[in-house]
Amino acid sequence: MPTKDEREPFHRVTVAEAKEMLTDDGVVIIDVREPHEYSSGHIPSATLIPVNSVFARKDELPKDKKIIFVCAVGQRSGLASELAAAAGLPADQIYNLEGGTDAWKKAGEPTEA
């Protein structure tokens, strides 16, 4: 079950929780790493929006779906989650993948280049 720290405007999810969430059409995943990191292997169906452009590209963030932000280890995606909240998305729509792509790979989950 996703966890929520009252000091953060987003929820934290584990790899298993993210995998389960991604079976729902109402959930998207956004990879906030740099293009070279993304092209070296990303979670299938992830959309690339580097963290430094999340706020500028806020109109590309779906308003009607839950968003899981992912980076390499979870720090940049935490920042992206905060930027999404600053752009007006509600906390119940914003999720940060704990451990990022590294945790996803360590759990044996697939990636694509």
C-alpha cells in the first residue's frame, strides 16, 4: 500500500506496488532521468520528461491519471513529484517509485531500451 508522509505532497510506492498499479489504464509512468540514462534502459511504457523540464512541461502531465515518477534511485523523482504538486496536481495523483529504476532492475522486472 502506498505510503504518504504528511510533509510530502506525494505518495511513495515500492516496485511491487508500482508494478500492480501499472496494470491499470489510469496510471502512467514518467521517467525523469536524462535522455542517455533513459535510452540505456527504462521501465516499459515510461515517458521521458527530464526532471529539469517537469515544471515547464506541466501541461504534458495527465490531469486524469495517477502518475508514478521514476529516476535512477528515487531522489530526482521525489523532486519531480514536488514539482508536479507545485504545478497543481493533487497528492492522491502523484507517486514516487522508491529505489527508482535501480530497484526495479534488482527486483528482476523488465526494462527496454
